[in-house]
Amino acid sequence: MCLAVPGQVLSIIGDDPLFRTGKVSFGGVMREVSLAYVPEVQVGDYVIVHVGFALSKVDEAAAQQTLDDLAEIWPESA
């Protein structure tokens, strides 16, 4: 089973769409993520991330619902 997790883009580095990266917050845990698959993403947007790649943009409500669901399944991760 694969797990993709929503996070909020805090900053973006780079102009070349293939090499753009962003600092993404997953409930306070920050990770550097490739934004190559989502060139339209801007700071403040929420993205679904799998193995270090942002795969799609999602709205804030959907991201928060997923984070709430994950916290219910794994309370120690919240």
C-alpha cells in the first residue's frame, strides 16, 4: 500500500519547472519536495506528496480532512 500525504507549501526554490522544489509542512514537520509535477503550485497551496514528489494540488478543506483522518488512525502522529 502506498500513502500520499497532504502538506502546505511554505516556500518555493527555482524557476525551471523541472527542478523547482518547495519546503512543505506536514502538520509542522518540514520536508523538501519536488514540484516538477505541479508547476502551477504557489506558496500557501496544499499538495499531495508521495516519496518526495508533489503529485497534485488539493484544496485546504480536503487536505485538513485527510490530516484529521490520519490523526484519528494514528493519534501519536498528531
